[in-house]
Amino acid sequence: MMEKEMTENELIPVAMQIILHAGNGRTKAQEAIKLAKENDFVAAKEALKAAKDNIVLAHKSQTAVIQNEAAGKSYEPCLLFTHAQDHLMTISSEVSLTKDLVEFFELITNKLEAN
């Protein structure tokens, strides 16, 4: 019986880029919440922008694969790529919620300071 030659799935490097950028986005979102709790809303918003920028980078990697598939290119199934997409969507939701939390912290802080 001949052994099948194993080649690396071309989606693995893309998956790693998605995971990397999404993970960086999560880190920046967590930083934004910490800064908002410290009432540093300027820095919190800067961290939130960095979080969103990382999500955009992750989405660009994913979109390239989707566009290639739409154009007729086929890929071997890749569990890591599926995981990366799940990771991205989860963190994208976290970043969106973080924006709301930072705005909420700022609103409450401003109301308390006005009284």
C-alpha cells in the first residue's frame, strides 16, 4: 500500500492570519474596557479603534478565500479554517459589544460628574 503524500492545506496560513488578527482585536477590546473603567475614554476609544482595525484585517483574509471560492476555486476542507472563522465571528461580536460598553461607561461617568 502506497502512502499518500501529505501536503499542507493552503487554508492553514490564512486561518492563522485570521486567528492572529482576531486575537489581537480581542486583546485591544479588553484593553478598551480596562481603560474605560479607569475613566480614560480617549485611550479606550483608541484601543477600540485598534480592535476594529484588527477585525478588518482578519476579515480581509477570510474574504479573499470566499471570493476565490465564488470565482470557482475549490479548497480542501480545513477544520482550522472553520475554527478561525468561528473565532473571528465571536471576537467581532465582542468588539461590537465593547464599543457599547465603553459608550455606556462614558455616559454614566458624565452623568455622575454632572450631578
